[in-house]
Amino acid sequence: MARLGITPAGHKVWTEIEDEFCRLFHFDQFALRQILSHRTARAIRARCCKLGFGRKYRHWGPLERQKLRKLYPEAHREEICAAFHGIPWENIQAVARYYGYRRKKKRYVITGIVAKDQIREFCYDIGWIMRDLDEESGTGNYFQRNGSRRKYPDFKAISRAVKALGGVLEVRWSED
């Protein structure tokens, strides 16, 4: 390679002069691309990183990935950040997305209407989202959109949802 000046893949070997240009102009990629016009932008960035000028990439080993896989679904953000000291939360999220780890879905917000809250709790337990409930019960977008925010609940929609879930809607009077 040194004699021919070409790598086995057919690329030119980096010379000391090119390395010196990278050391001098590593902060200005546009100028480097003008000076080293026979090199691609990606090759210039890679060479600058190899020389120590550029973003440092962190390698996630198998033990760290296993630790992240166990913690990520249910642990709080602070616990995860404490387990991986010095790594920002955004980077941890990016690695988790890359490896396909997902956070556990949060429970639905309590509305204060008992029938609606019971329906939403049951849907969470069986793994349905509100869109599934609306499609199965034929309630349009009631549970997806403003069903949890209305001041006066639509008991017709609630009754349809209970029937779609296989339940029974009943009224109980207090014994007072």
C-alpha cells in the first residue's frame, strides 16, 4: 500500500500533507472539501474523527445493552440516567430506539366519571387503545378525542363501549 499509495479497495492512502490540512481546518468542513476536492465529505469527516477532531462515538457493549433493556421499560428517567452516568437522556433514548426497546405505556388519565374510568382501565389491561374501542363500539371518535374532557358524558357511547367489551352497565342505588 505504501509503495502504490492505494488501499486494497482502490482508495488513495491519506498523506501527511492531507492530515495536516485536516488538523488546520477541521472546524471548517467547507474549506476542507475545497482543499481536498478529490476526497468525499464523508471521508474527510471520518479522517478528522480518526485524528481526534470531531464527535466521539460511544460503543454500547452487550452488558450495557442488557442493563438498558431491563431498566428502560419501567424505570424512571432519573434511575436510568444514574445507571448510565455521564450520558444525556436524549442519547439513551436514541440507543433504546435503535435496539427496539420501548417504554411501558402509561395508564389513562382519570376523568372523574366512574363508568368511563372503568372502561379506560379495562382497555389498558387488555392492551386496547381508544381508537380500538371507538372502532369496535361504533362511537366515532368519542373516546379518542373529547370523550375524556366533556363535562357531560355521552352515556349512549359509554353503553356501546361496555357492550363491545363484553360487560354489563348497571346502576346501583345507595341504601341510605
